[in-house]
Amino acid sequence: MPILPFETFLLPVGDGHALHVDCFGAPAGEPVLVLHGGPGSGCSARLVELYAPARQRIVAFDQRGAGRSLPAGETRANTTAELIADIERLRTRLGINRWRVTGGSWGATLALAYAAAHRQAVTDVVVRSSFLPGGGNVRWFFEGLAAVCPAAWRALADAVDGAAPAGVLSALAVRLHDADPAVARAAALAWVRYECAVAEPTSPPPTTPGAADLDRLVRKYRLQAHYLSAGCFVEETAFLAACAGLAGVPVTLIHGCLDRVCPPANAERLHAAIPGSRLVWVDGCGHEAFHPAMVAAWRSALAPVG
């Protein structure tokens, strides 16, 4: 049976944006914030299955422009700093004093950035498959992986007329904003197929979505291109320096040894930057949130504190 929210609402956060918020589990339980990846992916009901609704008050929301937040796909007034401010607005709206902050991939970046900015509001941080902002991870995903996953990368490049590695992201961004829906949908389909091939190489390629699902993917990847083209609006050195300020806050970094989307070196650099952090390696696992070994590591890290 799916886990249903006990509370759902839209939270106006200014600039014309309103966030879709779902609260699951035990209303009086341990507050836990869920930050989705992407950027732009939105929260899925499946993510909630990774938590413990019998004892946790699970707060999941779609970031600006993502998922069911409004306006859908909006990139205006949509930066990392604004997302961090939104999280504080949400905490205040819910009357939560301190909460566990969790996330994966881009959600891990946002979790750490929020915790560094508002450490007084955080009991601990649990993240997996950490993405590092700035240009390094972006270049790795769109350029470096050409040597690691040549067939998947070539299919992506062919979808944008054989753009050079350094031009793939910008070519995708242009197509995602094309006035012809067919052009935008083709770019989104090429992106999602590449992403799946890199993240879950043993899984079959995704089937071609219908028009409505393709349009949702277009909005998602417009947001993602907006963030990635700007290095997620945070320089890597500044991000790592901010993370160093989390000394004394329990931080658990979980990372698949075979992750090709966010290289394991990301976790090593974060672990070195955050005094007292705990690094958990997951053998035989890449970037998949629902790989059995990753799920086991995640649930262990989210066991009751104390």
C-alpha cells in the first residue's frame, strides 16, 4: 500500500512561486526533511518508502518550479540561495525547531548547503551520492563520461547534431526551450536516456514516455539546464568552505563505490572538508537510490539517534 500524506499544502514563497508540500508518517514523530535531486526532479512517493513513517514526521516538498510546485518549470527567481531560504520558510510554517536534513545527489548538495547556512535548525545530516556544485561535476557528466560510456554519450551528442563535448549542455538547453514541442521533447528524451544509461547501466533503456510525461521531462530538464549551466550558483571552493563549518553537526555521507554520475571522489572531498563526518561506502552500487545495498545503508544511517 502506498504511504499517503497526512497533510498537503501549497506554500507561497514569493517571486510568484508556491511550493507543493507533503507531510507523511507520524505528526508528532521525529521531523525529517527530504530534499529531492535533479535539480528539478520533484519528490516521488517512492522516496518516502526509504524512511520510517511509524516514527518519523517526513516532510517532502517540490523545489521551485519542480514537480507539482507552481509555476511548473519556472526558472525565474530560482537559485540555490532562494531554495535555502525556502527551506527555512517551510520549517517556520511547520513550527519545527530542529530537524534531520536528508537528500541524494543534488538533494545532498542542497542539504549540506542549507545545514551550513542554518546549522542551529539541524540535528544531523544524512546524504547519499553527493553532487558537488561548480563546473567540475557538470563537465564530468557532459564531457568526461564520453570516455567512460561512449555509446550513451554518442547517442546524446547525436541528438544535438553532434555537438562537441563542451557544447552539449548549451545545445540541449536551446532545444529544451524551442517553440516546437517536438524539438523540446526530443531533447528531454535524449537526456533522460543518457542519464539512465549512466546511472543504471544494467537496467533496460526507459520506454518512450507519452506526450504528457515528455512535457514533464521538458520542464524538469529546463530547470536542470538552468542550474547546471550556472554551476548550481555556488562555486565548489566556497561550498566546501561552508561545509567545513559543519564541525560538530553529525554528518553521514553515503556513496556507491561504482557511482558514475557523481564520482566517489566527491564523497572523499566532502569527508575531508567536514570535520567529524562519517563516510559510508556501498560496494557494488552506483548512483541508484533503490539499489538494495544503498537502501540498507540509508536506513541504517536513519536509525534513531541515541
